[in-house]
Amino acid sequence: MKVRATAPGRVNLIGEHTDYNEGFVLPAAIDYAVTVEAVARKERSVTARSANFPGSETFSLESLERRDGSEKIRWVDYLKGVCWAFGEAGYRLRGAQLAISSSVPVGSGLSSSAALEVAVAAALAGLSGLKLERRELAMLCWRAENEYIGVRCGVMDQFAAALSRAGHAMLLDCRSLEYEYIPLPLERCRLLIVDSRVPRALAVSEYNRRREECEAAVEQLPGLLERPLRSLRDLSAKELVWVEGQLPDPLGRRSRYIVEENERVKRAAAALRSGRLEEYGRLMGLSHTGLRDLYEVSSPELDEIVEAATAVPGVLGARMTGAGFGGCAIVLLEREAESQVRQRLGEAFACRRWREPSFYPTFAAAGLTLSGGGF
């Protein structure tokens, strides 16, 4: 028996770092994806070969212990984490031989890890005859990344990889896990992903630190507001004005960003529903400013991409996307402006003696596809 699963990367149109605060996000799948071909084997072990990394890896399904968080994360750890999560949920997987290929840039903030997790999970589930809803599959992969890999991410990346719809963004409520597909009116425009090519060396440690800062704010806010809060999603803009100065720095700034970004996500979804791309572009700029100044997750290269791109006629908006500390920005532009944006950014990076940026024109693609098995 052979199963083939393909799961896309994603770009977040707006709503960064709001997912683990139980807020709102607006991702879209991109036309860069991970494909996994799985063939059953008698032994309860997995042998995997990736076209993107040398050699092969083999591990047993009989005894998968959680990884040591002090060790460097390797690509095979994501596979082990998925298999571990299946076991923790009470599912029994068949042994498999996996052949993996990917066009999602690694380390660029486009969720190559979530795409890998979802594609591997779907292939192994199909091979094992497991009937899982895509939502459950996404949650298993989310658990793998949080509890096995040790990256305390929200559910956005796995949901986008598993459940996206072509031509649409996904407005996801990260508390209720309810979602709505928002059409992307891109007849005259396109999305251009710009990779700063700055390795996100601080992404995991600083990402977890931002989450800890948000949790620390939530611990202090009930005493200031005299009411309980479950997350920063529960803090209103009016309350923020009252308590922001009473929170120690940087907790007040982190809280302000989350409150304002949640509101921007809802406004951006409304703008896209009604075809107001200029308004969405304006909100992109405000989002980037908040990420740079309040949440402090941008970088000089990402800031330069946003500043230089938005100076080009025909560019409606730009912002960093992903966890930050390097990685990518996204630019919304009229199609005729793309060549000038590429030239302008290439010149700006060359003047600063930075590595030349990479460009990935994209559209809103479909989520997980599977052949040879099903859910």
C-alpha cells in the first residue's frame, strides 16, 4: 500500500503572535508545500529519507520518548513528534518507509515544520487506516510541536496546513477553533513573499520568551482589573488604557500589541470581504509597526523590506510575517509593481552589504491533499 500526502506552507496575512494568546489570525496557504510518500512495512519502525537533507533516518515506533529539550532540533524530530502524538492519543501506527520532498523554504517563517508535520501525519494515518478529521489531525501535530519539539506555538500553522481553501484566507478564532474562509480579491494584485535570508537563530528562545511575558501579564491583570482573565484576548482596549502603565515594562507594551493586533485582524477580514485592499494594506503597515516597536520581534532587514517596498508606487502594504527575528515579509502589490519592488529591495540590501533577498510570488493555495488513503 502506498499513500501520498501534500501539505502547504502558510503566510500569515495579519495576526502575528495572537494565536497563543487565544486571539484571531488570518493565514493563507501558499503554493509551496511538503510532499510525503509512504509505503507500509512489516516492522513497527519508520525509515525516512528527505530530498532536502543527506542520508536517511530510522526509528522505532515501540518506544518513543519525548526529546531532550537541550538538543538541537533535527528534521527527523518532527517525524518522531508526530508519531509520539499519535501514540499519546491512543492510535497505533503501522511501520512505514517515507520519502519526503519540500519546496517550502526552511527557517523563513513560512511554517515548513507544520507542513512537514501535517503531511507526515496524514500519510501515516492513511497508511494505518485511521479515520481522523482534519481538525483532529491538526491538533495532533500542534501537540507534537508543543510537547515533543518544545516550541510553544499556537494552532494557526497546523490549521492552515490542514484546512486551508484555495483562493481564500482563513479567519481563525484560536480559542474556540471556529474558522471562516475569507475570499482574497487578488484579480489586480498579488502577494509577494520576500525572504530576508536572515537565519532565525533567536526565534525559538525569544518566541517562548514572548509567550512567557504574555502569561506574566495575564497573571498580574486580574489584580489590577479586579476580575479574572484567561488570556490577553480578554483584555479590552478601554481596560488597556487603565492598566498599561501599571504593568512593568515590557509587559504593558506586549499587552498593547496583542489587544491592537486582534482588532486589526477583524478589521482586515472585513476589508477583504468587501474588496477594500487599500484598507488591508494600511492595516499591514500598522501591524508591522506594532511588531517592531511594541512586540520587538522584527529585524533591520525586515524593517528595510517594509520601508523600501512601501515607497514603490503600486504597493498597497507590507509587513513581516511569522515569528520574526529574521525570516520573511509579505508585500501586497499591483502586479505591474513587482519588478520595481524586486529591483528596489535588491539595491537596498546591496548598499548595506546584506545577502540578496529571495522572492516568492504566491497565491492562496489549497490545504492538505491525500491520495491512496483518506479521512
